Amino acid sequence: MKGTVGGVALAGEPLLKRALEPVRAHQKAVKDDAFAGEIERLRLLTDSLFQTVVDYQLFKRGGLPEAIY
């Protein structure tokens, strides 16, 4: 199953769950009208973690070189 899209998604599930944590924190910070610097920090963290998820899934599907510099 790991060769399928669903399998790749399952293989990255812990990483995806980790990436969702700052999304929720960012949404809460915006809702609570938190300090702009904190909102921006959470946005950058969210972007970074989701890029990591995408890179991981591409790597598992063979879409990225083995070494990423």
C-alpha cells in the first residue's frame, strides 16, 4: 500500500498530525487577537511544517532526489 497515494499519506500521518498543531494554534491566536509577532511566528511555523510534509511525500513517491541540500 505504501506505493499508492494513500500509502504515502499514511506513511506521513504522524508528520501531518504534527503540522496541524500550529495551524490550530495560529487560528486560535488570530481569534484571540494575539500579538502580531506571535501570529506571524505561528504562520511561518505552519508553512514550514506543511512544506516538510509535501517534501516527505514527494520523496516517498520518488519525486525528490535522495539528498536534499
